[in-house]
Amino acid sequence: MKTNNPSIDKHFILNINYKTQKMNKLDSTDYSVDKANTEYFINLIRIALADDVISTKELELLHRVSKRLGFTVEETDHLIRTTEKSDYTPPSGLQARFEQIFEIVNMTLVDGTINKNEMYLASSFAAKSGFNEKEIPAILVLLLNGIRQGKNKDELFKEFQGKVIKND
């Protein structure tokens, strides 16, 4: 017996009628880049939720980052609605926490500039990731200057270990 209802693949995050809509990035398990982007973005949402609230500024940055990652507004809103705070635990390793902040700063610099609100949000994400208030300004300056100079996250982490940690 034929029906007009499409079958729903239970492996997909969203239920989509593929005969009438294009495939959604959240549904793809075939492309590791898309999966990595989704996991990365979910982690950013969890960081934003660490204080139980996603502020308007954080929400704007999340939408901006998701757009750069290639997500639609619908996909972004779905991930924000369905990601739970309890899922986020900052990495225990210093390098992993540093790399998260590197990625956030790098993403905000894609257009070549970082404004006051983006700097505030990067600082907020650093605090939510477990960095103390004394080291956050130095981390952000190191990252901003280093990324603009074309340094990678490993080079910048070594500099961080040599400069910021020694000054504590």
C-alpha cells in the first residue's frame, strides 16, 4: 500500500520531507565537516548557556557564527532551542579551553574587525570556559594580535604558556 507520507529516517536530527525540501545540514551524517561544525556550534551554545541565560548579544553572535558555518536561521534556532545547559562542561585541559577561545576570537575576526560587543562576548565565553578574570584580557590581546599575524592556535598556546601563565 502506497502512502503520500515520506518515510522518516530516525537517524536524522530533524524530520524533513526530502521530496520537497533540500537536505538540511543538521541531517547530514555523510560529511564530517558538517558534523564537526554542528558539534562545534552546539559547544558554543553550551558555553553561552553556562550562566543559565543566552543574552541578546550572545544570541546575535551565535547567529553570526552559525551563518559563517553555513547553517540556516531555522537550523540555528533549532539547535539553540534543543541544546541543554546540563550538556556543557568546560574542558578540563588548559589547551582545550584555550583552543575554544581561539576559535571564538578567530570566528569574530573573519570580517577583519572585532567590535566592542564581540570583545565583550569573547571575554564572557572565556570566563564561562573557566579562565580567571586576571588572565582573560591578556588571552584576548594575545589571540587578537596572533591571529592577525597569521599564527595558529598551537603557536599561540605556547606563547600563552610562556607569557600569561608566568605572569600569574
